[in-house]
Amino acid sequence: MKPPYDITSIILKLITSISEKIGEISANLIDRPSPQLRKQNKIKTIHSSLKIEGNTLTQEQVTAIVENKRVIGPKKDVLEVLNAIKVYDLLTTFNPISSKSFLKAHKLLMNELIEKPGRYRNQEVGIFQGTKVAHIAPPAKNVPFLMNDLFKYLKNEDELTLIKSCVFHYEMEFIHPFMDGNGRMGRLWQTVILMQQYPVFEFLPFETLISQTQQDYYNVLAQSDKAGRSTLFIEYMLDVIDKSLNELLSFNNRILKDTDRLNYFLSIGKNEFTRKDYMNVFKDISSSTASRDLKKGVEMNLFHKTGNKNKTVYKLTKE
């Protein structure tokens, strides 16, 4: 059965805006970030998602753990980061429509943090905000059936991936299938769902914006519970995604260095190319910047140059 939600004008506008940005990102190959940018975004994602759950480690400490450096901090917080690193390193191996894959991710994410990670809860749970009960989750006996229905919904090809990812995130939070780790699993699995169609989401740390608007995140979850449908949560999450994509587009050229652009271009696999080919990929750089990049590429022996002026051709260096 399809989970209840309404398509509003806000949702339609956001889907249009997101689709346009994804098209621009793909056209400029920003969905193939350099290893350095991938690392930075992974760190932001892990830090932000765990911060929402109360992890006290700073982004600098998370960076140090990623770089295999020793960090002094609460044992539980360090373990949460180590587990998250393992999960995000395996991000491309998870199947978004597989409950087994979903449970495997939870097992890795919550290993040694709770008893029996990777299994649905067998106890009743309530979610508290302060001393007030914010949400009573469905009975434990219903969890396997509810999650099975939710994964069936993900297989519906008539539904837009952007919508399905938000609906799954909300419905999973409502079901609260685990004793702990539900929030980070909801955000993780939304990423897994999205990146199957849009590769850029593997490297887009939208959790950072959720962390910055954490109270809004909890508010729309509560409001959606009260309304009995996920409409408000879909609007919130699509807005977060849209703003995250906008940040990626706005800051990409400033973040990218000459070596990053060269790495991008080499990943395309062209054996021969001209400066014009290079500038067709990086549309916002000047011809003089492109020439400096290509000169550096020659100096680094990434490719060699033949011809002069407008007849110059660059050929990849054979290993």
C-alpha cells in the first residue's frame, strides 16, 4: 500500500529546481569529485549525522579518525565514528530495495553499540522530547510486516525517486524499527536510495543542513505524525536537498584546484583532446586558466603536447 502524502505546489517547485541542478551538476562533471573532495564530504556527512544523535566529537576529530590518527574522546563517540566510516566506505554496495542490505548496514553502523545490531526490535518503544512523549512507535510484532511493505513501496517504479527517498525516511522514522540508530539509518538509507539514480548523492553531505536546522527536522517529523501523512516532511527534505545542491554548485569552482580539475578531466578517459575540449568540461574557467592547467598536466607527465597554437593536441601519457 502506498504511504499517504500529498503532492503540493511546494513539492513540485522543489522537484523542478532539484532536477535542474542535478542536470547542471552532471553536465559539469561535478558528480565525479576529486578524492580530496570526496573525503571532505564524507567527513561532513559522518560528523553531521552523528552530531544530530548527540555525538560530541568535532569535525576535526572525525577527520583525524578518518586519517587513522589517535583521538581522545568518549569511547562510544569514537566507536560511532569508526562504524560510520565502515558503512560509508561500503555505500555503493548496498541495495536500496533490499531489507537484508538495510539490516546489514544497521549491523555495521551499530556494532558493539547495542545488543543484537542488524535485527528489528522486539520491544515497545516511545520517543521522548524532554519529559514528554513525542511519539509511540507501532507494536514490535508489526515491525517486520511494516518494513516489508515499505520496501515493496520502494520497488514502485511509478513513484519518483526523490519522493520515495523522503517517504521512506519519514515512514522508517515512524515505524522506528530498531532500539537505537533509527535516525542515522533514515538519513543513510535516503542517501542510498537517491544515489542509485543520481550518483552525486554519494558525495552530497545534506546531513550538514539537517544538523543546522535540527529543531525544524524534529518539528516536521512531529507535524507529519499529527497529520498522518508525510507531506510536510517531504517538503522539508526536498528543500534541504535543493539547498545542498545549490551549495555544491556555488562553491565547486572555488573549491576545485588545478589538480582537482585535471583529475576530473582524466576520469573521462579521453586519449586525445584540445584546450577547447577541456574548457567544455569546465565552462566557468578562463582560457588562460585552462592553459595553465594543461601546462601543469604536461609538467606532471599526465599527458604530452603536440602541435602549436590552435592546432595543439594533448595526448595521454602511456604507462
